[in-house]
Amino acid sequence: MKRERLTPTIVMLVLSMLVGFSLLGLVYKPSLLMVLVLGLVVLSMAVALLVYAVKFDRQMRGREKAHEESTQK
């Protein structure tokens, strides 16, 4: 049974986070320090989510291959 990959969903989540942060910065016009701090938080969360999604997809593909090989023998 093939599972849908997680990475495209996480990429859409990251893009929506970045767009939302950008729009919030344009509408609210906070101080530069606040924008930098929140930008770094959003960016670090985005990178962490992408890294874990790619790792998860690789592990799931490896398990699916192992399961297919074990059922074919």
C-alpha cells in the first residue's frame, strides 16, 4: 500500500507561514527588531519542519521497500 508523501504538504504549510508573516509585517508595521526576531523564529520552524518531513518520507519509503521485499519472498 503506497502512502502519500508528507513533504508537499509541509512545503505548502511553510509557504503559507511565510506569506502570512509577510502580510502581517506589511499590515501591522512593527518595529524592525520584532520583525527580525519573529522572522528568525518562523524561518527556523520552517527549516525544522522541512528537514523532519524529508527524513520521515525517506524512512517511510525504506519501510515500504523492506515490506515489499519481505512479502515477495
